[in-house]
Amino acid sequence: MVRIIQEKYDNVQVIAGVATGAIALGVLIADELGLPFVYVRPEPKGHGRQNQIEGFLEKGKRVLVIEDLISTGGSSLKAVEALRAAGTEVLGMIAIFTYGFSVSSEKFIESKCELTTLSDYDHLLEASLKTGFISEKEHLLLSSWRLNPSEWTPNKK
């Protein structure tokens, strides 16, 4: 991730991790790059100072968001919205993995937030098939899941 950030986002000033899965990863990346780190909750905290963003964040800073997993994109983009509302410029988001659901792709396009991922569901399935971890039949079954995961059942195929 650090190499990608250095190649694509050489002007980043702050790393922001999406709570809670990307906090540790974001801290490691920020440390490696020598940049400040903040983390963002999907919603403001319900008690205390009711912060949604934790850490020192100045308006006008260029922020790169770190995420672990992109499914529908909802919670990830709530973090982007919070950062923008705080007066920062969100350069984009880097995540470890995405399922590649069309709903998430559409949401990222609508929000004008570039998403870069290290891997995705298609590559996971292809590697699993190539190494013999899954069979061709299982590959087809798992590929069908992504088309409509909320209504998918393995007995339909």
C-alpha cells in the first residue's frame, strides 16, 4: 500500500483509517510515510465529545483514506463525507479487498472518490481455481453469489 500511495498520491498530507478494521493498518502506513494519522467512525460517537473524526485534523489538508474491505461502500463513503465536511480534500481511498459489487462502484463514482484496491473477488476466485483450492463447479457457484448476494442460496445451482 505504501508503494501505491507513493506512486499515486505523492501530495498526501494525512492518512485516515476507517474505524475499526483499518485503524491498525492506517497507523502502520502513516508511520511508514511519516504522516499524521486520524481515524473516522461511520457515525459520530454517542457520548463524550461525540467526535466522528479522532485525531488532529486541520482544514484544507489533503487526506488519503485507508479501508480494509469494501462491500457496498456505505460505511467507507460515510468516512469520506465526514472528512470532506471537516474541510479536507479527500484524494481517494485505498483498500485491501473489494467484492466488486456494482452498487459500490456506482457509489464511489457518484461521490467522486477514486478507489484503489490490492485485490478483489474475481482475482480471489481465479487464484483459488488455479491452485486447485476450489473446483470449476465451485467457481461457478461462488461467481453466481456476487450477482445477488442478498438472495443467493447455494442450493439454487
